[in-house]
Amino acid sequence: MRPPITAPLRLLMLSAVSSVALAGVAHAQSKPAPSDQADTVDDVVVTASPYGVSQRASTIATEVLDEQALATAPAQSLGDMLAGQPGLRSTGFAPGASRPVIRGLSGPRVQVLTNGIGMIDASAVSPDHAVATDPAEASRIEVVRGPSTLMYGGSAIGGVVNIIDSRIPTEVPEGGLSGVISTQASTVDDGRSIFTRLTAGTGHFAFNIDGVRRTTDDYEIPSPARSALLAAEDGAPRGPGGTQPNSYTDLKAWGVGGAYIADKGYFGVSYKDTDSEYGTVAEPTVFIQLHQTREDLRGEYNFDAGPFKTIRANYGHAEYTHTEFENADTPGTIFNSDGQEGRLDLVQRARPLGGGTWNGAIGAQGLSRTFEAIGAEAFVPTTDIKEGGIYTVQRLDLGQYGFEGGLRYDRHTVSAIPLGDTVELERDFNNVSASIAGFLRPAPGLFLGLSLAHNERAPSEVELFADGLHVATAAYETGDRTLDTEKVNTLEGTVHYDAGRVSGDLHIYGSKYDGFIDERPTGAVYTADGEDFPVYQFVQTGATFYGFEAEGSYALWETGSRKLALEGSADYVHAETDLGPAARIPPWSVTGRLAWTSTPFDASVEVRHVAEQTRVADLELPTDSYTLLNLAAAWRPMTDRNVTVFAEAKNLTDEEAREHASFLKDIAPMPGRNFRIGVAYRF
């Protein structure tokens, strides 16, 4: 059902978008130049700040995958595709439902967005719930590691993944037509996928249509599904191995969009439909069917003069249904999420100040969503969530040095009738977040930054109201309706270097939590159908996280467009609460790569080592280390580089590998040896 949203909030959202549309239609002038803070258009990271900051001048840790990289990326769920980037892992729950883990944090602490607006799905409720979008639909994915961005509220306390698509065109394609077709196949799961996007336009109008189809069978595994450590603990046999039971996926998604594009802005609308079915892996016969429809409005207008350069408005509404089947004929629990979100950003005009440049923005964001679970395994009651927030971020760049700062206020309201009660309970949270940073350019190509951030997050509906058996995590989960705001202070140092043959990035951080919301075993046992499940309780405690991410490249040989480079990356996170080590914290990893790039041909050989994890929480087993050998190649047979034929061999030695961040790591190893081949055509 549609969530109750007040008429003033709905009117505010629609009026903001409509005002941008009318302004864009009414005026005409040359298109705005890229942000003054960026070196190239592709280098701008809009998720890090609304006025766009170059990756090489950002005090926030960012990663970017552009359209060319995404066209040849593996056909996987979002978490699995991003896993292996510095500081990023996957929840590894199932191929159909893997969410990003950033610096050891996941679930309600990692905000997954589409074009800057929330997904309005149920993926943060449980690790077996899929994100209601596929990476193949993206023209760009931006990742912000850590809590320093203030644009997106408390749900971004661990980081942000922003999936940016081209469904609403922002420019008329040159020649009137552009698009991409990418298809690939993989051996480890008999996977097949195809993605197509077509954008056509003339005059002031452009239209887009896109679609993705992906299917996989149960994937092959190099060892028995059960880990040796689990088998030794419970005395049960490991099983035969071969394939991972109930790990298939079947995804269909399509969308359409159109826009009116004037010289000073644009206004557009889009519609998207997603259908997904996948095995849960956690149980041999349970599978999930997911369906979401989504409508978006988006606009932008660029002013001739005045204090503001640009106004942007986004609005999205989605209806999401997720049904868990015990078998082909028996629907089990049904999860519904229905809501809408809008945001309005005013980007200030760059101003000279003190011999430098002052940029900034102010913004507002509103959300209304209803979540409900229906069925025998509904462990969370129907919940209404409302959020409203305002923020400002400012940056003064004086050339050799500069400063940044930001401030955000959020009001978060959660209301529900807790399971077993008859009276509605409403909790209100007023959260304030702030950040300050300074940066220095002491030498050509060298950027140093230091930031201090205070962020606050309201408890999620699961943390407050859970009360029941959660089969996906094999535990009886109990919320605490008295939980308070979770607060964290983070100090982070940043180094960017790009000069001559050497380039690299280093981020060192430490976070101190007050009221960290942790899920801990109580020692009690819940019995259902003759099976015992541990009882977990959400509690608040102090916590400390610290670690680093590093990546670098050294050009061994370079001439013209041809280069042979040695590349590497490493990450580490240590997490301790007042009750002991935090659960499912990834161990350190290091990756080395020898990469050849040229106009017609790219190739690389990669070795990735992930250490063992022995610092574990109560009832959590350690995880062994593993080393993967990967090969990749891409060939562009035409001089215009529009066609790319690509191939990859992953886990070439068929190593047994388990993701410590996964709830299922002891019953579901990562896929074995895989060969993947595909072709992408961009025009």
C-alpha cells in the first residue's frame, strides 16, 4: 500500500521539480562548464559534493567506475561486482542478493542510491534481500568510503554507493542516436546476460530505452559447501561439493525515460520495472521473487546571475514487493516497501575569495516510506518511516591550500505497533552531523588532506522492532525499542599523488562510536521445528574502528598510448566494541597487478591475497586465508574503439575462498574457476 505522506511534503517535492522544469523551458543559454574543481568531466565525483570535486582534490575517499569499465564488468549483483575495490567487500549472501560492505560496515549504515535518491527497497532489512537495481543499468557508479559526506543523512554513516544511469537524458546525443549493447557468458554458473541502452533525440527532446536480462545456474565450487571449521565444530560431514545448492539467479529489468533539454537546463521523467528470482542459498528449496516499479522526475536549471549557479531537483517513487517461497507452490513471507523521496540542491556560484575560489551548496531532502512484512516469518512489524533533512557544504580552495566544512540536520520518525502489542509506538530522532577539513598542495602532483567528521544515525526498523526467527541469519532476533541515536567521530588523513610515472592514493582513518548498535547473542536458545537457534539482541555499546586503504601505480614502460604498469592496492580494518570484536569484519587484503594498456589491446595478470580472520565475535567462526589468480584481456578491433571483445579467467587455480563478511561463509564458498567472455558495442 502507498505510505501516508502529508500533502505539504508531497507538494514541496513536486513543486521543487516542477519549478526546475519550468525554468529550464523558459530560458536558453550555452551549457554550463564542468565544475571549477575538476580537471576533466570524467574526474568529477558528484556523490562526494553537489558542486563536483576532482578525485585528485577530494578529502573524501572515492572510487569511480565509468561506462566503459561497466560495459565489460562481470554480470553480478552490486556487492559482488564492487568487492575487491579498496575498502569494499560483499555481504556474499547469494549471487542474487549481495550488498556492498564498506570498511566493515553494511546494512543500514551503507546508503545505496540511484541518481542520488534512495532505492526504496528492503535490501537493508536483511542480507538475503537484493538491491532493486542491477549494475548493468548504470552508466557510472560512484562510491564514497566513510561517513564524511553530509548530503545523504544518517544512512550514509558507513559510506555511499550511487548508481548513476542515463534513463533520463541530460543532453541530445550527437548525430541523434547513441547507445550500448553488451553481452557475456560465464562458465562457472552457465551465466548469460545482455544489456542494451538506446538514446535518441532531436531538437530539445531526447528519449531513452534500456533493458537487462541475466540468468545463472547454481555455481560450481572448488570444495564441499561446508567449511572444514564448521564440520569440525558440529561433527557433520562436509558434503560432496561440486555446485552450490540453490544459488541460481534470473533477472529481467527494463526502463524508459525522456527529457526536454534547453540550453540552460533540462527536465525529464522515467519509469523502471524490475523482476528478479533467486535462490537464497541459506536453505535448499527457498527462493525469492522480487518486483519493483519506480517512477522518477529530475531536473536542473542554470542561472545567468545571482548567488546560485544551479538548482537541481530529484523525486522518486517506488513500489516494491519481495516474496519468499518455501517451494514452487507455497508463498511464505512477503515484504513490501512503498515510498517516495525528494531532494533539492542549490549550488552556489563559484566566487573569488582571498586569492582563491569559494564553492558551496545548500540542500533539502525528504522521505516517506512504509515497510511491512506479512507471513509466518515476519520478524519486523509494519513500520512507517519519515525523514527530513537540510544541509550545507562549503569549500574554499586557495591553490596551495584550502578548507572544507559542512553541517546537516535530520529529523527521523519511526512508528509501528510492535509485534505482540496493540498500541502504536512512535520514536523521533533529531540528528546533527558536521565535518571540517583542510588540505594542502605542497608540491606538484601531491595533495594532502585531513578531515574530522561527526555523524549521527537513527536506529533502523529492524534494530528497534525485530522480534522473531530470522531464517536468513539462522537466529532469533530481538530489537530494542529504547535505542538511541548512534554517533561517530571520524578522523581521516588523505594523500593523492600523481606525477611522472607514479600515482597513488592513501586513506588512513579512525572512528570512535558512541552508542554503536550491535547485535549480540544472549545465550538463550529458540527452538522451532526441532531445530535450535541462538537468540540475538540489539544493544548499544562503544566501538572503535580504524584502518587504511592504499592503491598505486608505477609505469614500468610507456610510449604514446602504450603502457606497461605495475599496480597494487591494500586495505585493512580493525573493529572493536566494548563487548569484544565486531562481527563479520573483513581481514586485510593485498592485490598486485601487471597491466598492459594500448589503443587496440589491454591485458592484465592479477594476484589477490586475503588474509585469515581470527578476531571474531561470539558464535562466529574464523575464516582461512586465500589467494586468487586472475587474468583479463580486452581487444578493440576497430580504430574508433566502439567495439570491445573481452575475456577473463578468475580464480584460475580453483582456490577455496570464503568471504568473512558473509553470514553464509561457512556453508557457501565463493565460486570456483570461471572463464568469462563477452562483447560490448558503444555507439
